[in-house]
Amino acid sequence: MKGIIDFCKREFSVVVSFLAALISCLFVPVTNYVDYVDTDTIGLLFCLMIAVAGFRDCGLLSFLSGKLLGGKEPGSRRTGTVLVYITFFSAMFFTNDVALIAFVPLTAALFENHPKTMIYVITLQTAAANLGSMLTPFGNPHNLYLYDRYKMNAGEFFSATVPVVLLSAVLIFILCMLIKNEPLNADSRRGAVIRNKRYLALYTVLFLLCLTAVFGKVGVMVTFASVCIVAAIIDVRIFAAVDYGLLATFAFFFIFVGNIRNIGAVSEFLTKLMDGREMLASAAASQVISNVPAAVMLSGFTENARAMVLGTNIGGLGTVVASLASLISFRIYLETDEARPFRYLAVFTLVNVLLFAVTFAFAYFFVL
């Protein structure tokens, strides 16, 4: 029983999506549910996870942070700002959750003697990861899904995301200037090296291959087969680094949405509810069920791609559950000595609600 409870806590999104899919199956005739699943999105997401896991295994992210934080002993403001922005830019290419997994533990180590500042910097890192990942179709899983779902081209996608990301960079800088400036123990910044340059080169090729597939230049099956074969040759253990829970969450929500669309009354209600309110509805839903499930669930009832991209990305701000990546930061923080979860949640919510309000208003009036 304890094992089941632990699994439900650890894979909450998987459990919820499975139950949603299972219950929805009771209201529609039995059909080929596999047809509902967007295998291209899941396949590309799997390939990107392999490539990024390879970067992490080769020590690329730790090496970059060591280089950026090296040199003279800076104060906490400069160090915090560098950590926030390296998270911001890394999330654009390596996904928001990977950026946080890579850099939040480093923040916790550097700021262990400054607990209040640690909370603030981790909060900014989390917001930076969610906003930075907005820029690219591969910055987070729901962007990859929406990009494929609506068959967007690069111009359509970037015209929606670039203005908000540029504003976010300015807002984050202003908030970084509020970091209290104190001396730090910088020992944990040093010593990071690239562990295998040949493997890093191969993972880079795989990553570039994934990008060409995202933009429709190479077939998904060719990419999937190439990534699996090369990764198996390099190190078969890399497959264990894939977030299979997230892939399962996508699959279950695809089934749920497919079933809901076949329930006439419910489908009609959601379509009317979304009409003209796509951005607001997706951002609001993200606050409760997080932006990945919100993107999968609501995209089945609107063709307004631009509003969905803006709503689900900006919707990653706000509550701690609005983005699954935010929960990663929170879990890492809870593992630190003398963690104060209520203080963390208070600071996190204040900063995120502020950023949500400004970016949402900007996107609604000037970008949408």
C-alpha cells in the first residue's frame, strides 16, 4: 500500500491522466484508442529527452555553469543573476525541467548560508525556466505538442513567443537587482569538466537531428530510429533517464480528449466556452492542472493556435502546480537543510503572480 501511495505522489500527473482517460472511456463506444494518440509528438519528445539526457550525462550543463561562475569571488547578486539567466537560456534548448534539475541544486549549494536569498533566487530560476522555455517549440513538452497539433510554421510560432520572452528578460533582470548582495562560498562552482567529448559530439548531432524533425525537415520515424540506435551504442543506460511518466501522461490525455470530443454535449460546451477566450481559459486551467495537461485537453476544442501557445506558456506562472517544472524546483528546495516550505510558497506565489499579471496583460493587448 505504501508503495502505491508513494507512486501516486511521485507520478501524480500520470495517475490523474489515467483516471481521466479511464472514466471517459465509460461514456463512449469502444474504439481504437491508439488512434487518438499523437505518436509523432510522443516520439519527438522521447528523442529530445534522450539527447538532453546525454548532454547532462556528459556534464555539459555543469561545465557551462562552472565557466560562467568562475573567476573572482562575486557577491550573491551577481552569482544569483548568472544562475537565473543561465537557467533562462538553457531552458530554451534543453527544456525547463532539465534546466532546473541542472542548476537549482547548484543554487542551493551556493546559498546554503543565506536561506532567504536562496528561496528568492530559486523562485526566479523557476520563473526564468518557464518563461525561457516558451521561446522554442522544443523548450517544453506542450510547445512541441501544440507546434505539431496546429501544424504551425516557425514564423507563426516565434511571432507569438519572441515578444513575451524579450519582455520576460527585462522583468527578470529587474527582479534580479533585488537580490541581496552578500559574500558567498563559491567552492561548489569549480571542477566541472566535459566527461566525454566524443559522446557529447554524438549527442549534439542527435539533438540537431531532433530539431530538423521538429521543423518538418526529417521524418519522425527516421529520427526515432537514429536516436535509439546511436544511444544504445553509446550507453544503453541513457534510456533510463527518459521521463516515461510524462510520455504516459500525454498518451492518456490524448485518449481523454479523443473521448470527450465524441461526447456531443460536452464537446459543444467546451467549444463554446473556449470561443474567444482561448488564452484566458488555457492560462486559468494551467493554474489547476498544469500547462501540459491543459494544452492537450483544451487544444481539441479550438483552432486558435496563437492563443493556446500564449495561454499555456504564460499559464506556467502563478501557482506552484501551474508548471510541472515548478514542482521540480520545490522538491529540490525541500531537500535542503532547514527548508521552510511555507516561506518558499509565499515568495514563489508573489513573484509568479506578478510576472503572470504583467506578461499576460502584455500578450493579450499587444501580441494576441
